[in-house]
Amino acid sequence: MDFDLSPRLSALRDDVRQLARDVVAPRADGCDRRYRFPEEAFEAFKEKGLLGAAYPGQYGGSDLGLLGLCLAAEEVAKYCCTSGVILLLARLSGGPILYGGTGAQKEKYLRGIASGRLKGAFGNTEPDTGSDSAGIQTRADKDGDHYVLNGTKAFVWGAPRADFFVVSVRTGPDSRHHGISILVVDRDTPGLAIGRVEQPMGVRGMPLSE
């Protein structure tokens, strides 16, 4: 079995490695000390097509696959974990939409992520259950052509800056591993509130909140 990278992925790794040295590394310490989002890194990722690294070209992505995304995240995270999280969130918030969303949702959100126009966040952890997905208590009940959500998500990376949220909810009976769905919630949805910004021990350039 051949474990060597393809020429395209090798070139990607080398390109991102240089970008990380030139753009990410010089600003990493300041981002972490001052809780500052690395805007310069975000803009560089957008210009290089890295925000849509793992998305298909038909939605504005770069068709680099998960391996390409991991290579890019690895190179930038050597210097700045916050910058690595930017790339991972671009996939984490859009992955469920890629696999289970409607055509319209894919066109709106995946293209928005890949272009840098939209930032997403993923809400799974809850105050009383931690990251045990089988124990989530947030509910979504059908009301006509939409759902009404009730619950709280905690420690959501990027929440204060997000344009939309992908959240895990219960839409069926409370039976641990069954009846769990993923819904997309736009930031301007009535009733949605962003909690206080936490002060974690690391990755402090990416805001974290309920």
C-alpha cells in the first residue's frame, strides 16, 4: 500500500507550511495572550481556498478532501491552535449539511463557508451532560413547517462570531442513542441568545461561549 501523498497534497502541505510561517506564526503569541481572533490568518485561508478545503467544487470548495484539510490544519496548528480551529470549524459546522442537508442548504451554507462569507459553529456540549451526545437534553419539537428548540449548548467554539449554528437536538423519545437530529439555526433566529464569553486556558483567540 502506498502511503505517499499525491503531488497535489504534497504541494498543499508545502504551501500551507510557508503560509503558516509567514502569516500565522508571527501573530500567534499575541492572539493567545490578548484573546484576539487571527483575522490575518482567516483572510489568508480564504484567499488560498482552505476554508472550503474539504467541500466539493460544486459548492465553491477546493476538493482537497479530509486528508487535505488535516494536512492544512496540522501545519498551521504547529504555531497557533486557534488558526487550526478556524479550519476545523469550517468543516465541523458544514459537515452535517454536506451529508444530510437539502440542495438549497448546501448551496447557501457550504458556499458561504468556502467563500468566507459565513462562519459556522457546532453546538453539542451541554451544561449538565458535557460532550456525551447520548445524554443531550436540548429538544426540538415540530410546529408546522419549523421546529421550536428548547435547551442550552455550552463551550461552543466561535459562537460569538458565528452566522449560523449546527446543533444536536432530540426530536424523538428520550432514549439515549436514538431520536437525535442535527438542525441548522441562523444567528438571527428569534429566541437565540449568546452567553458570556469564557476565558479558557488555551486556544484563546477563538471565542468560546454558551
